[in-house]
Amino acid sequence: MTRARASGKVILLGEHAVVYGVPALAVGLDRGVEVDVEPAPTSSIVIGERRAETGDGSDMARALDALLGELGAGPVAARARLELPAGSGLGVSAALGVATARAVLGLGSGATSADARARVLAAAAAWESVFHGAPSGVDAAVAESGGCIQFSKSDGIEPVSLGRPLPLVIAVAGPPASTKLMVNEVLRFRARRPTVVEKAFAGIASLVRNARLCLEVGDLPGLGKLMDLNQMLLAGLMVSTEGIERACDVARRAGALGAKLTGAGGGGAVVALADLDPEPLLAAFRRADIECFAATVSAEAAP
């Protein structure tokens, strides 16, 4: 048996636009997914009380088969433990793919091969494609690397150095939403209003460029303002919800430097940037009966 881990994530800026080639900024969380695998006669995966196995017609089984096929691996029995809520824009699906691929490679010599990272990302992409159709790749990239990265389809992963730690608070602002559904909603909106959407994407690209500079010099107030602007553009793309807007408002009233949805939207999580101490934001979310937790991304964290 082998065991492997992968990070959950939040996207600081750039979701949805990243699907169309715009860079996104993302950070790995210290919470994520842990997976054990061992050889088995037929492939199966267990997550909590949920079990899927080859031939049962479920997406989970098809995703595991796709991952194993990409790796050229035989059947395995996998058991996963989640440290984050699934379906909330925190990269759980990608982390599952990355951790499972790492564990499968750990069963053989592939774990130490020079191309292990590329193989893990390719396997995670095969896994993700079952759930999300045409994923951008950013979730798998940060699940694999951790730290802070800039990701684009054209340039791949670029490590981003942090001028100071990022004190974040993540709040679950609503029930899970389907990433595939939300990506398709933006696709349809783009078909109806191409000029509006292209202007939004251009605006997001500009925000990402400036946000990277803020991250590198440690300008957290500047970063927070850019996150707020990104949220306005995402709301214009019709992917925000009443729950997301409420959570952002709670965070800002409690002193957050910025707050926005993270992930596909339509529900799920909000990421808020604290000034120094995240406790006032945590307390405000709890008073509003919003599930939350703190996560600090270290300036020394290396992707």
C-alpha cells in the first residue's frame, strides 16, 4: 500500500477567465486530500461512505479508470480522506486526482522517475475531464505544487514569491455547485454577449498582472482591492450568488482587505484576505452562521 497527499486551493484572482487563456493566481492550502492505494483485482475508490468501482457507471469510477489508463497502471483499491468540503471551489476534485496519481506511481518505479510531475498532472487532467469537461488545469497545478503560483494554459505553472504571508479566511457561502455547469453557463453567456465577456476577461487579466506585483512586494491592501474588483467582474459574468455576496459583505464589514468567490461560483466558497489577525473575520462569519476556517500561506512556501 502507498499513501500520498495533495493540497486544496483557493484562486485569488482569475477564475473562469483562466479557461480562456487568461492567467490566474492561486495558492495551495495546508488542508487537502490523503489517499491510500493498493493493487486489487478490480478498481474501486472509497470516499467516506461513498464507494465506486469499475463498471458501476458512476463518474467517480470512470474518473479512476481514466487516471489509471493515463498512467498505464493496473487496477487498484483506493481510499480517500477529505480535509475540505467537496464541491465548494477549494480544489478537492483535483487534489483527489493528484493524490491518487501520486499514490499509484508510488506502487512502482514511476514515483522517482524524472517525468513524475508531468505524469501526475496528465493523470489528474484525465481524472478532472470526467467531472468538468475541459478543466483549465489550474486546480491540478496548485494541488501538485502547493505554494503560490500563476497559471495559464499557454505558460503553465510559474512560481510566485510572496513579500509577506497571506492570512486568509475561507468561508463556505452556499451549497456546492457543479464546476462543469458554471463553466458552461459562462460559455453560453459569452455566446450571447461576446463583447461584454471579452471586456470582463481583459479586465481580469489586468487585475491579475497587478495582483502579482502586490503579492511579490507584500502589498496586501492593494491585493485586497484587486480581489474586490475581480468579484465585481465575476458578478457581472453571472456566477455570483446571494450567499456569496452576503459572505463577502460580512467579511468586509469585519475588516477584510478584500473578499471574493473562489472557484466556479454558483455557490461554494469565499476567500477573504485578513489584515494581520484572521480572528475578527472568523468571529464575524460564525456570528452569521457561516462555516469557515483560517489558512495562512507562508512567504517561504515554495511551489
